[in-house]
Amino acid sequence: MTDDTGEIGPSDLQTRIDAGGSVRVLDVRDRDEVERWRLSGPGVTLTQKPYNRFLQARVTDDLAGFADDVDGEGPITVVCARGEASGEVAQELADAGVEARNLAGGMEGWARLLLAVEIEGVLPDAPEATLVQYRRPSSGCLGYALVAGGEAAVVDPLRAFTDRYVADVGDRGAEITTVVDTHVHADHVSGLRALADATGATPVMPAPAVERGVTYDVETVDDGDAIAVGEASLAAVHAPGHTTGMTAFAVGDALLSGDSLFTDSAVGKADRDGSRRRSRLAGVARPDLEEGSDEEPAFARELYRTLTERFARFPDETLVAPGHHGGDAAPDDGGTVTARLDECRELPIFGLDEAEFVKRVTERTPPRPANHGEIIAVNLGRESADNAAAFELELGPNNCAAAAADD
């Protein structure tokens, strides 16, 4: 909700975005900042007007005209980097009779938002266990916590939210015993070591990922290995393509697909039992982020085999729980960002032969994630960054997908 100061918090704004209604945004940062990273969602209409344009409108007493040029309908949410300039703009607009509010903390505040929701119905053999999906809307990063029998494993944690994972697992009456990374991340600073240090948990990475030059002590898993968590488990599924070490994890009727298969824009679809749910169009991983690799087509061929062969043994009804989502993704009725495997398999990119697939994903990759080289170095342990520097390194979109599967 909007408070008495005319501000709206990141969580309340994200709730409105997730609901799919119209969200009218005025971003007063410079154009290059907005083009690199912006508020997004199915119902977001964003207009970029730099702060100096607002100053000109104030001098000429034309704030009403300034506001009329903002696209969309409804109240205007004003955004800047940290909520300071946008706070001034929102207040001036409100004083001029325009319905406007400031995003508290700006884009930095939005980047500190982490949402958690339980994924229901995927652990039939461990009814007392819980699988939690964590979502950072500002970057599309997704992570998971499997909680069972007083133990917990956290998969793909973000370093910026170390305390949050500890608190959440504690609230569920458990302790974190294992921390897992699905691969060496290039878009965000991993919380693997920080969370293991904070809890005494065992850090785990896929063996091929460690072979890339990880400099710190971790336990390794290979294809088919299982990590026990109370009465539940995470089963490693070798899934190269995005990187050599990319590994998915099967847990109950879900597949934590890591950066192999993503979710993107929301569409309505009737499920087999007749109920309504939101499925999402899928995107596939980009094959060019492994440091030092000049074998992009080879990586793309491995990705093709992962999607068409290694994942083929899973039933159609398997719930894909990815490591990222696209900017237009919206939660389903249960609040999760997931899709059934058969929904993914029906999409056009999965009908391509290997040569066509390789051509598609190698020709349509977006710009690499900002600071990806430094982030990889930090995640390998070759370089260090304090918490503030790590947070700054990863601001922005993840850009880990190659192409939407419906393209």
C-alpha cells in the first residue's frame, strides 16, 4: 500500500505487478541506466524522462503537461536509483494535483526484495517436507530451500540474502545443513560460502564446476548422486550446455533446472484436470558465459542434448522450477514461477533439429550480464568483494537466457 508520505514499498509494488494489473511507471534516471535495467512485468508501462526534464517543467510551471506525457493509466509510480530524486518528483507532482507516489528506496530498494513461497504438491513421498521457491524480481533470480526432518538444503542462494535464508529455515524449525550451487554463476554473487560459513552447513557444487578452478573447499556431486535432507533428497542431474558444470536437481515431482530451462511470459491455459493455471513460455540458456570458452556451438549442442535427451526421462507432469525467469513472468495461482515439462516440450524451439537449435541459440544471445567476468572470478574464489561491492556488481538483469522458446 501507499503510506502517508506518498511512497510505495518494493513489496507492495511487486504485489501489484504480479497481479497483472496496470502499473504506470515514470523513471527519472538517464536513458542508458533505464535501458540497462528497469522495472518490468506483464502490466508495467514505463516512461523514461530524465530528472532535468522535470526541472524544466517546474521552471515553466508545466508539471501537468509533464505528467500527461507519462504513458499508461492510473497513479504514477516515480522511480530513480535510490528514491531521492524520484521522491522530489513524486511530491511536486502530488502538490500539482497529479496522483503520484515514490518507489521507496528506488531501484536499489527493489533489488533488496526477495519473495518466498512454498511449492505445493511436489513431494508425495515426503509429505512433511517443504520446497520453498525464492524469487528476486529485480533480476529474475530464483533459488530454493528443501526443508525436511529438521534439516534444510538451500540451492543457488544469493549472498545478499544470507540472513534471510537462515531466518526462514529457522522459522520452519530446521537448520541449514547443506548449501548447493547448480553451477558457477555469472550474473550474481553466490551465497554458497557465506551461508555455509554462517551456519556450518556443507557447501556442495557439481564436480565439473569445481574443475573450472574453484579455489575454496567444497564437497562435490556427480550425475546421479543424491543429497539427503531429512526424509527427502536432491538427486543430481548432469545438464551441461549453459556451462560444463551445469547440474539440475530432481526433488520429488519437481526438477530444479538451474540455468538450463527458464520461464518467461505468462499465458492462460487449462490444466489436464480442468482447473485454470498460468503456464509460461519457456526460454533456454545461453551457451557463452563460461569464462575462457570459445566453443559456443559445442556448448549449444550439449544444451540440445540436455533438453532433448537428459531431461527426456522425466514425466510430462514434472514441474520445472528454474534458476531464472524472464521480465514478463508472473506467478501462477499458487504464487510460484514454474511450468510443467510437457508445456515446455510443446513449444517451437523444442521441435528444431540440432543444427537449427544451435543456430538459433548462438545467433540470438543478448548482451552478457553486467560485470560477468568479475562475478565469475568472485564465485570461483579468485577475487574477493565485500558485501557492498558484491551488491553493486550484480545490480541489473541476469541476461542468462539465449532466446524465448516460442520465437
